[in-house]
Amino acid sequence: DVESIHLRMLHTILAEEEKIPIVFTTDVYNLGYLDPGTAEADIKEGAKIEVPFWLAKQLIQRRMARAETPKLYSSQKLGNLRADPLSVSLGDAPHFYEIAMGLSALTGNGDVIGVLKETIPERFNAILDRSQNLRNADLLDFTKKLSQTERQLFDSGYQTATQLEQWKKGQEQIKSSDMLQPKKRRRDGSTR
């Protein structure tokens, strides 16, 4: 529906605003204002700063900078994620998956994606299980550890389980999907 499309668009915009570290590979003129640690008008080759992901993409594609691995994707954090996917909190990284995919595409480094392929199934299955089966429990501590994508998955599962319970009790009617509704014919024979 339109609301979920708008929510996804907002989520994408917010993900693009996440800051990542970059190192300039050349001197860059008149962009000194990007570095809050300097009053210089220019940025020198080798300078390391954090910029929003959307800007980092542009600078990297123009070969003016290269991405550094954010602490969030350090080998230690990825090792912890690989060892026990459920023990790692992603609550401090609401756009963990989006940035991981974007960084992998920019740098060509597939290590992060490899770890995610191993760990996402276990994390997502646990999230869905808890959203379906622990509806009367206090889940605040659990949901604080989730990324934005995981939180949306949890909320969707929780809502579905609640609606199923209401239906079983006769409190909710099953509605057919909009896709299954017959299309109305116009006078000219076309459908809308």
C-alpha cells in the first residue's frame, strides 16, 4: 500500500544520511567545510573524515576518496555476529543492512555480505518466532537490539499474529487482498 511505500522511501533517505569514514585520495579544493576539525578551505590527500553515505558514494565514484570500514563492520563485530547472530545488538545501527550492501557494492569487498548471508536467516527466524509466539511478554529489551529492517519485520509479524488471534476469536473478518478484487470496467472497455 501507499503508506508502506512512503515508509520505505523515508527509510532509504535516512539510510543514505548515515555517516561513514572515507579517506581522500587526492587534494580536494573548496570542500574544507566537510571536515569539522579544520578551518582550511581545502582537504588534503590522506585526510580522513566521516560524511553521509550519499556523499561518500559520489566522492568514491569520482575517485576522489575511498571508503574505510566503519567500526560497525569491524572484524570483531562481524566475528561476534558469525559466532552468535542473536547476541549482537544492531539497535545502534538502524540501517545496518542497507549500509552493508551499499559499502559492499562500492568497495567490491564481499566479506560483510558473506557474514550477512550466514547470519540473516537465524536472526530473521528468531525475530519472526518471537513476534508470533511471545505476544504477551515484555519484548522491549529484545526489540531495542534490532535494526530498523528487523524492527519492521518484528512489527509485521506481531501485527499478523494479533490479527490471526482476533480472527480465531471471531473479532476480525478476513478481507481479500486488493489484488483479488475485480477491476471495474470503464465505458471505453479499459480497466482501472
